[in-house]
Amino acid sequence: MADARPRLLAIIELGGYPNLTPLYERLGFQVDYVNSQRKARTYLKERVPAVVVAEYNFQSDFRDRSSNLESLMAVLQRRPEVKVVVFYQEEHAPKLEGLRARFCIHAALPFPIDANRLEGVLRDAIVPAS
């Protein structure tokens, strides 16, 4: 029997924050993890999660993009039903706003991650549109 719970893909490239699995599971998600954007794009060829949680990592030395998320967001443009939640360093907020101007990001939360705020964002992400 197929699992009817909504799927959440957590992309943990750097980490350094608490394990959020208990929160994800308490909210009813079936949780999958990958540790790179490349693996995330491969995952998305096979499955469509309800939510993707990813870290925003600004890199001034990238040749053709400003962060780790451009390629992922380009793939997700074809899946507007997938809600994207981004964790970011406060000092990178201006660069993240540039990404948000080009791509649909459901929510962006600064480090350190506030579990209560994240819970509210995730609940909002899975509420059926009326």
C-alpha cells in the first residue's frame, strides 16, 4: 500500500542546525534526505514532494549563478505545486531577495532556525487551496 503522507525533501548540504526530522514527522511528512543539489535534481526526476527544504548558500565565485539553488529552482519552475522553504544566513538576505525575485519561494527562514516559525510555514505549505 502506498504511503499517503505528503513527501518532504530535505537538502542538507552544510547543516549545522538541529535535526528537524521529529518536527517534519510530527507534521505528517514522509521525509527524504539528500546531501547535494545534484542528488536533489536526480530525486526530483523520480518523485514530486509537497515541500522542499533547502539551505541557501551564496557563493560569489560561482561563474554563472550566485548560489547553490538556481539549478534546483529552475527544475522546480515546472512543478509550481511544490513549496520551497529556504534556510539562509542573515548576511545573505539581499542576495536571496534577488533569487526570490526570479523564483517562487514559499518561505525563507534565517539561521538560527526557529522551530515554531518553521512549523507554521510547513503547516501553511500543506493546507489545501480552497
